[in-house]
Amino acid sequence: MEAAFAEYLDEFTRRDWETLDPAAVTDPVRVAVVGLGWFAREWALPGIARSAYTEATVVTDVDAAAVEAVAAERDVTGVTPDEFRAGAVADAYDAVYVATPNATHLEYVEAAADQGKAVLCEKPLEATPERARRLVAACRDADVPLMVGYRMQTDPAVRRLRDLIDAGVAGDVVGVHATMTQTMLGELGGDHDQWRLDPDRSGGCAVMDLGVYPINTTRFALREDPVRVSGRTRSEHAAFADVDEHATFRLEFPGGVDAQCSVSQNAQHASRLEVTGTDARLILDPAFYEREDRGFAVVRDGTRVDVEFDQVHQIEAEFAYFGHQLLAGEPFHADGEHALTDSRALAAVYESAETGEPVALGDAA
């Protein structure tokens, strides 16, 4: 096992998906960015610019001032949402990145699909499973590739975690524990007038915004999908009166493996994923936030090894993968069908919280 451990941690940040030479790319994938909230401006646009395989050429948002500011700052073309949906500058981009509130993903993805453009859509896919299915169908019917923004899947720390599980370093996986919490209003400037607090626009709060991370990252690491979900949600403060402030849930995987997860939009900042096996524990801490360095540790026979590695820009890695796969003509792993399982799991958490009963994913609304 020591040999396997060393082998899989050698060249920790290697891109095991990369077959093209980034230095040889002369025509990167041109990306239209739809939605200019803080994440797109502070992380997605810089990530696109850092990637050798992508460049931003068009931006749009319902906030005209934001479009004007970003267009001038980034030297890109700014258009209104109506102009984007009409395809007014469709010749200026090859792909579309959608980073709008959850319940508006569908309309922009449908427009991109109608224009024959590849799509990278943020997670969760939509506010409801039904709308998520329509989104996936729109891309399938138009025969355009759809990738979903699971940035954890292209993060080297998560990929090495999966490598070690595959190599048997942890032994038989017994269980997973995951935590993702933050003081959302404080970290977003105390603004109560935002879409995450509006269930019609978000589909939910703690579970939808944060719960998708432990759900999808655990699925990726284990190479398994949950078969049953149990959940509980609660809200204590007025700002969260219409949505879930805190949530705990359990994912039951094949073979009797459970993932115990807790998420909160109003708790001390934490971000951790721990896989416990019969032979070792594999720990990511910090794990999920793009703005913090990831930590990676292996605990075995009473000895803890903290791995030192060069941190990567998570969003750059995600867009590099997106552009690389398009240029190489290769499919995406985190495609629409993959994301529909998360949509069902998220809905099942809410259903279980309401009924007090576990939900088989095939029965989720």
C-alpha cells in the first residue's frame, strides 16, 4: 500500500485528463459569460483568462451597469439578455457559461442550445428536477455538449483522493462525513435582497447552494450514486424565513456506505470531507471553497501524513478542462445526465425533511 500511496501522490497536481499541449493552443474556445454576480466577476472571468484553452469574448447580465463595467474592464463585448437570447453576437463566441440564479439557467441554456453553442452551466442545474430535465433535454435535442460546473471534480486534491480510494489505500470504505458552512449574509456584505433567499429563484438555500458540494464530491470520489436519502432542515432567523438556513442529511450508497452531511448558511466557516476506510482515513480540510487552499491528509495506523502541494486556481482548472475537452473533441464527465442525479438527491433531502421519512432516489419528486 505504501507504494500505491507514493505513486498516486507523485506529481500531485498533474492533469490526468490533459492530452493537448496548452502552449500550442492558438485559438482558444471563446466564451460568452451569462450572469455577472460576484462569483463570475471575481472567480469565473479570471479563471477563463488564466486558462490556456479559453477566453471570454462576450458578457451579459440584467444589470446594465455591470455589463458596461465588465466589458470595459475586460475588453469584451457587452450585450443585453434580450440581445444574447436573440443571438445578436453569436458569431463572437463558441460556448456559453451560465452563472445566473438557479431558476433562470433554463432560459439561457435553451438560447445557447438553439444557437448551437456548447454550454457550461453552474450547479445545481436548475431550481427543480423537472426544469433540470428540460435543460438537459434542450442540449441533447440540439446535439450540443453540456458540462456542469462541478469544479471539485477537476481539483487535483479531489482527484488524488479518488485515486487513493481506487488503489485501496483506505481499504474498504466504511463511511463519509462532510461539512460545508458559512455566514452567508456576512460574507456577501449583509445583503438580504438576494436570490438565494428567494425560493422561487433558488429552489432552496443551504441544501441547494451548499449541499450539492458534498453530494457530488462524494459521488465522484466513490464512483457510486446514492440510493436513498434522509434529511432535516431548519431555519431560525428572519432572513431565512422562506428557505432552509441549516440542513443535515444522510446519503445511503450501495454496499451499506453512508455519507453524513451537514450544511449551513449561518454558522462558523467550515469545509471538510473525510472518507473513513478499514485501513485509513482520507481527509480534505479545507475542502470545498474556491477562496481557500485545500488541505490533504492521510491517517493510517495512528500516523497522519499532511501532503504539501502546489495549490491550483480551482476555476482556472475547471475552464481549462472545459476548453480542453471541446478542442480535443472529448466528452465531459460531469455532463447533464450526471447532474440530474444531484437534482433528484437535492429534492429528496427536502422531501424527507418535510415528511420525516427517507426517500429512495427513484421516488424523489
